[in-house]
Amino acid sequence: MTTSRKIPTDWIKNLDSDKAKEDFESLLRNSSRTLRRLKDLCDEYESSIDNGQLSVKLFEEYNWALRQAYMNGQKQAYRKVKDLVTFIER
């Protein structure tokens, strides 16, 4: 028997009632296939950013620091999305 992981509170924190929270949690749990695919896509996008950061040519650009900061921000956003779907079991 498997136990369900807790859904991060960000998903339901602004919902008005306990019923709305329960309904939305049920919707999320029934969307596991879609949410798994979302996580996989975030993994792919994050990996492509990592691969781009390994290029020595990146440092030849005069604004490489701004580009690096931008890519770090993208990675952080993908990680946040992945954190939101950690309740899904593989």
C-alpha cells in the first residue's frame, strides 16, 4: 500500500473554503499524468540550460554576466515548478 504525499500549500493557499481545497486537491491528484509530463519538460529545459552554460563561447560575450543571471533565474523557476509537483509518485 502506498501513501499519498502531501500537496504543497501553494496550490490551495488562496482557495476560499475547505470544500474548494478538497476539490482542487482531488483534481491535482487525478492529473498526475499531466503533471508528471510537466515535471519531465522542466527537467529537459533545465538540462538544456545547463548544457548551454558549459560553453566557453559564453564568456566571449560582453554581457555574459547578465546572460548567466538570466539563465540562473530560469533554472530557479523550473525548480520551483518541479517542487510544486513533488507529491506525485512515480
